[in-house]
Amino acid sequence: MGYLLGIDIGTSGIVILARRPEVVGRWQDALASGTARKIYVAATRGVTPSKGAITRELREEGKMFPARTRYRRLAVASGHSVLRVIPEQGRTHQIRRHLAAIGHPVLGDDRYGHVPTNRFFEEKNGLDRAFLHCVRLELDHPKTGLRLLVEAPLPGDLRAVLERTSGPGTLRFLDHKNALGTSSTSLSSMPPPPDSHAERASALEVDTSRLTIHPELTGGDED
């Protein structure tokens, strides 16, 4: 068994493991495909623009690599931003480095963050790690070709920070927008009906142009 998709220490959310070594290559290719997408929820210092894209090369092992990160502000909580963030590559600490570079570091980030703000959030709001969570992964299943969607809802510790800083209103708003993920594990071969999608559009912008399956996370698929 080995990792196909991992996350930084202190970041929560989706990870993918391969049970058998012979399927690793297929899944790695699917994850590296231009159609794959990882979506994060982050809380950052200060109020960001409503949306933007950060294009900035990042150094890894002495070499510079292109990197681009897109974000949209979902809410403002006590003068700080809650963002949906999509890294177009998978560079080391890409989201954290890019957001810090534009002056809006991730709250609780002890490497790239703002020390006094981090200390305040830990002492007053119990935030003892980076407020960064991989909430959704979308990719094409390498065997069936179906669009695969996996979600990991925002965990309790980060929800508690939002509630402490801005009251229950922000959480209700983000939940209504489907911005914090769902624990649903239903299987479906059809996207949501257009009417319901328009009425309650997801802030995570699910790609419903193709068939989608929501996998059973504890199922017996050996791949």
C-alpha cells in the first residue's frame, strides 16, 4: 500500500492510498491529468480580493517550477477571509506559499504565516494548526472513465474556529452554499438536476458535465 495523494502535515482532508502496487501508475496518471482537480477551504489573514489567481514560480530541490493557484473568497469572518482554493499544480506547500506571497497567509500556518495573528487565534479561538482543508477531489476513474468525486467535510476543530470568530451565521451560510463538503457516500450515475443545481449552486463548482459517482469510502474496490 502506498500514497497516491498526500497532504501537508497539519493540513486535513482527502488522501488517497493504493492497495496494490500494480494500480499505482494508473491512478497517478489520473491525478496528474489536466481534468483532475483538488479543492481546498482555507482561512487567511485579512480580507482578500473577491477572487484571483496567483502565478508565481516555486523552488523545489534547487529548481524553479511554474505554479498557479486560483481562489475565490466565500466569506469574511472577523476581518479575515474564508476561501475556496484550487492549486493547478501540486508543488510543495503551493497554497500556503502563494497566499503568503500576496500578503494573506493561511491562519495558523507556523512556517509561512503571521506569528502574532497565529498566536491570537491559538489563544482566543483554539486554532493550533493551519486552517487548510482538502475538501474535494475530482478526477476521471482510470478504469471506468466515470467522473469520480470524493469529499471530506470541514472537520469539527475548524468549524469551531469559524463559529467562535463569527458566530453560527457564517457556518450556516457556507453550509447552504455547499462550500464545506458533505459526508454523503451515495452512488449516482447522473449529475444533479439542472433546476436544483441552479437553486442551490455549490461554491465548490462541481463539474456536472459528465457522469459522476460518489464512492463508498469504505467499499471493497481493490483499485
